[in-house]
Amino acid sequence: MQYRRSVSDGVNFCLHDPTSAQFVEGDSGVHHVRGITYDAPYLPVVLVPRLRYHELKS
């Protein structure tokens, strides 16, 4: 997975299968991420049901 850096220009990569890449001495780094949080502003949304929407049965 590739995602934009939040602190500076560039991209970061997240590799879920370490066998898919090779470690290059002096050029690679491994970091273990404990968690990620997102802070997004509240944006009001109005949903209007249409004919294609169906009530879910419980």
C-alpha cells in the first residue's frame, strides 16, 4: 500500500507480505506501526432514500 506523507513531500509504503521485497542495506528501514488515527472535519451529509434502496430485514 502506498500513501502520501503527512509531514513532508513524498510517499510511504506499507508492505503486508515481507517476502514481496528485498532489504537494501543503507537504503531501507523497517518500522513497526502500533496504530494509525485519522482526524477529519465533520461534514454534514443528507441522505435521501430512493426507490433503489430497500429496508434491511433483521
